[in-house]
Amino acid sequence: MSKQNIQNSTLLLHIGETVKLIRKQKKLSQEKLAEMADLHTTTISEIECGKSNLTILSLERIAGALNCSIISFFPGGHNSDDNAFHEQIKRLIANHHQMKPKEKPVHNNVVKAIADAFEPKE
């Protein structure tokens, strides 16, 4: 995904806005969230602005630090009753943890394809 496409990604913007909203609700600074999630403050800032094509691991770390589900960051994640979708996301994350380092780039491409599927068609 090119830098231009990342900045125009509706999904990344939504995830970033949701991270920021939950962080502020919990009265955390970007610095504190970065520390809790074991990420750099710049990474948190770029995610919140929708300028970072974040990884599953980063999203999982942020969710853990904010004590919420990864699903919460996706459109409809707060109110969604689609248990099948939730279970698929959980399996995707579990599979990612079990993969060998050589397999992870391929898996990241799968995640990118899923994210692209959520993008509105122009």
C-alpha cells in the first residue's frame, strides 16, 4: 500500500479515530499508551492520524493496553452481533501468533486484503 493510499484509507482513519477516542476516555496520553503497548509514541500518533499501516501485533498490543477487544477498532465493532466475524478475527490473530517468522509476511498480505475489502469502492 503506497503512502498516498495509506493516508486515504477509510479503515485506517476509522481505527485511528477509535484508538484516540478510547485512549482519551481512559484519560491516557499518547506517551502512556505507547509505553503500555510497548510501541513508540510516534507510532501511536501515526496510527491515530490514520497515517500508519499498522500490524496485527501493534493493534493487539494497543487493544491489550486499552483493555478492549481488537474488534472494537473496526467499523461496527462496538455494536456488532456478528459472532462469526468476531471468531474469524480471533482465529486470524491466533494463527498469526503460531506462525513461523518466514510465514508472517504472507499472513500480513492476507490481512491487507481483508482491510482493502472494507474500503469503499469509488
